[in-house]
Amino acid sequence: MADRRVLLAYRDRLFPPSEIAFLRRQYVGFSRLAPVWVGRHREPGPVPEGMALGPLLTGAQGLVYKQFGLVPGLERFRQLRPVCVHAQFGRGGALALPLARALSVPLVVTFHGSEVDKASYYRWFPVPSLFRLRLERLKAEAGAFVCISQNARERLLARGFPVEKTHALPIGTDMISSHPRAAAGEGVVFIGRFAEMKGIPVLIEAMRRLRRQGCEAPLTLIGDGPLRAEMMQAAADVPGLYFTGWQSQDEVRAALAGARLLCVPSVITAGGESEGLPSVAMEAMGLGVPVVASSEARVEGLVIPEQTGVIFPSRDAAALADVLARLLNRPDLALRMGEAARVHVRARFNAMVQSRALEDLLLQLC
């Protein structure tokens, strides 16, 4: 790190298992900036491999920081001699604003898409949200806003974010196979957090319909979250569904490599929460696995309908069951779509290339 300048990567709650892979992947191509992670909370467990931990604003210090915008122990941050603060998610940008200001360094905020239209972000009543209170200052003071998809950028611009500061830059994937897949795999895989916007009930109902039609293809659900127990109960009468919990990157890769397809049944919630650009879809496609995604999964520009995968109407379990049956019964079609997906991702969503572009953008401001 001695020959690289320090970038403070701000995430209010550090290292949730569901975020580690895509947060780390943003910086995989960095050679001139060294990311050091800072925030107010930290999940239990060791610091993930390849991620450096810096000072934390915990307990009373964190409360003072959030409520009043003061930075207790500022000297701890100054000693790192950072040249920029890169905040994760829109709310993280609002929280990181006082830190960047106190250090007199530029602030860049990455919107990961799910939060762009989240109603609680923009709440005035009964109590204004912190993001709402700091929104106009954030627009004025931040040096740049990075969106992980063009769709997310357009939605931010519709909310009055400055055009000249707002950029679309997907994170990309490092799961890209050099060779075509030899054969289509078997079964369906879902990977993600067990939360409302992931649309898991639709997938479970689609699998229930397939069972009634005599289809025995397995469904593996990789992940965890607040709705896991509820989803397991909902799936109790559907044989051949396997809930694995979170798995390592190698285990995820192996699961994808053995699957016929990945399903991304995500929905836009009543509160406005939605996907950004699902990184798991990029990962699957990079390995030659076609993606079946809902019309609300925010995969525009990634999944090309009937070429690299299939789009089905959101929340429509019958339509999803039909699509799944088609690809499960047609390994030749799945293999052809998967190869088109691999070529597409290799050309446009390479994590190393995207990461270097992010570093270039950050250095323009430092």
C-alpha cells in the first residue's frame, strides 16, 4: 500500500455476506488506489480476504457522527492520508458526506440500483430520513455518482441528480470462462438474499406447477436472509428444493457450472426497492449459463431476450413455469443461449476492465 494512495471505501454496515463479493469486485483492477474500508458497524467474523479494514465509528461515536455530522477521532482517518471517499449505496453517501468534508477530499457515491427509488430514502413524514435531509447537499457536494446500470442512472436523473456528475458503470464479473460449455447442466439455481424483492415465492410456485406436470428437475436456493424460514415453510410440499444457506465463491461457481439455468425472479416492492444490475446474473452468464429473469429484475442490457436468456412477466408463476419447462426440456437451447451469454458478458462486463474504469474516474477527482 506504500506506493498507492488510500481510498476510504465507506459502507455503514461492513461485510454482510451477501455484499462481500460485489463490493470487493469493484476494486479488483485497482493499481494506483488502495481501498481501506470504514463505517459505523461491522458484521461478526474475520475481515474478508483482500479487504483492508480502517477506523470504525462505533457506539456513541457513531451516533454523534450520524446525528450531528461530527467525526470523533478524525485524526485516525487523517493518518491514512486518504485522497477520496467512495461511499456504497445512496444512504452511505449521505452518511459519508461529513467525513469527506472533514478530510477535505472528494466524495464519490455508488448507487447499486436497489435503493434508487426506495420510498424510505425520500421520506419526509413522520420523521425525515437522513438521506432526505442531506439529499440536496449530497447532489451539490459529491464529485460524482456512479450507477451500476444505465437504468439506475436514468432513474437518478429523473430525481434531479446532476447529469454531468452521474455515470453508468457496471461492476462486471470475474467469473468468465475462457471456453464454451461442453454440455448443459441440470436443474435450476437461485442465488441471493432471502428478501421480498427477490421474488422467491413466485419461483417456489412455479416449481410446484412443474411438479404437477411431472418435472423432477431440482431447484437449489443459495443464500440466507429474513425470509428464509418462511420460504422453507412455503416450499415444504414441493420435493426437490434444496436450501443451502450462504456458500463460498468456489461453491457458488460449482453450483452454477452444474446448473441448466439461473433464475432471477426479482420484483419491485411496494416501497420501491428493486434490483440494481444483478451480479449473480453476470456470473452465471460468464460461465455459459442462461438466465431466466423477471421483467422487474433490472437486467436490461445484460439479458438479451431469447438470445442470452428469457424474460418472463414479473410475479407470473405460470409464465415462469412455462419458461423453465422449455429450457429444462431443451438442453440444446439452453446450451446455445448460455454460449451467447458467455460471449456477451466477456465483451461487455469484464470486472477487471470495469474496475480500471472506476479507478480512472476516481483519480480524475483526486
